[in-house]
Amino acid sequence: MTDATERVLYLVCCGSPLAAHAPDMVALARARGWTVCVLTTAYGRRFVDVERLEELTGYPVRSDYKQPGEPDVLPPPTALAVAPATVNTVNKWAAGLCDGVALGYLVEAYGLGLPIVAAPYSNRAHMAHPAFQESLERLRSWGVTVLTADDLGPARPQDFPWQRLLDALS
């Protein structure tokens, strides 16, 4: 059970090699006083070490909806960070699709007025697609903080500047 002053960050990881470095974000966020829960897209789950993340956060890694009538085991979020934010997830999110628990929370977060930061991370060809660029602009127009390569600097997955996502939520 969380108290009213607790900051709960939902880290959403999509299908990208960067997701394997999610423990780095969890450690940084916890050091800054956040309670962290990890959500993954169905494909993103393939890239993370579920056992390690559950050990670090104390919560299950969710990649699917709970069964009706089951209690929610995660505290409610006060902010969300999406990293890596892949082309697939960004385009679905901007279209309002909820075909997985990660997208469901992202769509719901807008309606709840929660702060969200996203770090698009994909190959250049995918990121150059006009639909992706339009989706990013749509998310920005809704108040989502979208960090670009200019904001993050060129980064290999092992050197990704996770702290910049946390700074954007401060």
C-alpha cells in the first residue's frame, strides 16, 4: 500500500535492446526516491530480465492485463516513463490503442493528467517514417515530454542517459 506522498513511476519498456538496461533506470529512480514498477509490451518482455527487475522493484513485471476480479498488485502511478519508446508503441499510443497493458496505462495516463516522458529509440529508417513523426507531434501536443536524440545525445544502450528521463519528470 502506498501513501499519498509516494511517487510511483511506471517504467514502460518496449521491444528494443535498450530495454535490457532497464535495471539502470530502476536504480537511478529508486535513488531519487521513486517507487518503480515495470510494464513491458508483449515484445518488450523478451528484452528484459524479469526476475532481476522484480527483485529490484519488489513488484511483478506486468506485460498483460490482470484477470477480472483480481486485485491490482501495483500501486497506482504518479508518473510514467517510456524507454525505449519504439515506433510500434508510439504509433499505437498516438492512435489511442490499448491492445496491451502498457498501452492501456499510457492511454489512461493522459485522462488522469499524469506526467509522461518518452524516449523514442529505434533505427533511423523506422524513426524517419512520416507516421512516426506525426505520432510524436501528437503526443507532444497532449503534453507528453518527448526526448529526442538531440535531448539525449547519441547513446549506445549501455550508455543511455536514463537520468535525463528522470530530470524531465522533475
